[in-house]
Amino acid sequence: MSRTLNLPLELHLWDVSNAHTIVMTQRGARREFQRELVTRGVEVVEFDFLTPKAVMDYCYERGFLMVLWECGGALSAPALAAGIIHKVIAFVAPKIIGVTAPTPVGELGMVDMTQALNLLDVTFEQLIPRMKSPASAYADDPSIADAGIFSSSTVIYFYKSWDPYGAFTNFTAHSIKLPGSSETWKSVEHYYQAQKFSGVKDELAMQAIENIRNAESPEEAARIGRRLARERPDLVRPDWENSKMDVMEEALVAKFSSYPQLRSLLLSTAGCVLIESSPQDYFWGSGKDGTGQNQLGRLLMKLRAAILTEN
């Protein structure tokens, strides 16, 4: 990602024999340099306004599941400000060094990092909790799933499929089959997006259902369904707003009843509040500021309570 493409031609980055390289740049930047990169097999993408947000929107449209930002402050700061960073990885090397501060080794004369005392059998503990737990109320009652009343570690957040509780998202590759139906859907998200256009007697709507069914990933299925619903709201079934909760619930029941390991994972959270921490979704998730309805988390807790009652 470079606005000016003020980069040398002699870089291993332009060698695409082992991995594909995509360069994102401002429209019109160093045309001759761009042409040279293209001849070497590098993909060049131009933007009218090159920003981290624009790049992430483009990657989302391409169906990318994860992007690692490895950059300095000039890029990381605007990326954080745009709300497109969901996880930060810090590489920490625990050492003891004296310098001039009063430390356990302050009298040993160690003032340079090369003299630092390396540590063995290091353990880490988070002293400032990110999660909150309930002061009172029973967490398996979805009606009390209001993030504002919780403190400590009884809240479990999930969002991306690679998170510790990522199996709770609709974007995992767990195929489902609804009772009484012979159709198999590649994921909950595939099924949910297709149901937006179910029963609509329009060729474009019916084709969209097939495209969603055949989508290679849940992200691709979501992209097709969301885009058509946005561009052609007349193709969305008339009762969708009243029926989408039931559609999601029946999909979740099918998912967690088909995979014992998922059912066990869900039951292992008994007593905890489940919150989908999607920064963009204020209906199914908690939203960026935590004021969202968290309907997906509520449905999962409702399903968990039903399973616990059966047991």
C-alpha cells in the first residue's frame, strides 16, 4: 500500500514466483513504474482515494478472510482510527534490566539491553480485565443480555471464526440441513442470506439463491445477499423483517444439533453471557459502541437454555 509508489525496482517483493503480490496505490502514481510491475506479474490496484478503509473494503469484496497489517505509525494509526483493526499481536521479550531506575538488579551495573537478564518459565496474567460479569441476574435469560450490567469474566465475546469461541459465528464451515428438507447449505450464513429471497417469483431473486448456495465461502454468500438486498430491496421477501429471527434460530438449531463438539462448546459457556462483538452490526451484534441488540448472542443463549432444560 503506497500512495506515491516511491519504491525501488530491486525488491524481492516483486518476485511473484512463490507468492502473489498486490500493490494498492493512488490513481495515476508513477505510471511507468506500474507498467513495469505488471510485466513482472504484480497486480496493481488504483484507488481514487487511497485509505486503509478503502483498502479493507476492497479486500472484503475480493473475499479475503484475514489481512495482517505490518506497518509503521503512518499506516497503523489511521487503520486503528478507521476501526478496521480487530486484533493486535504484540511480540514481547521479557527481560530484567537495571538502567537508572530502582529495580531488583539496579546494583548489578546492567544499563544496556545487551546486558539484560533473560527470564525462563515466563507466565503472563491479565490484571486489567477486558470482560465484565453480572452483578446479579441469571445469564441464561436472553432478556438480560445487556452489556452494561456485567463485570468480570462471565461475558464471552465472539466475532471472527478464528477467535477462541469463533464457532459461534455464522461464518464457520459447518454445513447444515433443515428438518424435512433434503437441501444442504454450506454454512448458516449461506442459508440465512438465501432466505432473504425465498419464495420471490423473480428470475434475479431465484438466481441469487443459487449463487448464494454455490458461493465458495460464507463471506462470499454474505456479499451476494447483502449487495442484492441493498441494490434491489424489492426482491427481498415482504415478511423478511418479521421472519428473519425465526430463520436464524432454525439455522442455529440445525447447526448445533448436527455437531456434538459445537453443542459441547455451547454448553461449556453455561452461566456466561454471549456477545457477538461485531463493530458494524447493531442488530445481530453489539455494534462499535456496545449499544447493539446482540440478537445472535441472545439466540445462542436461548438455544443453550433449551438444551440445558432438556438435559
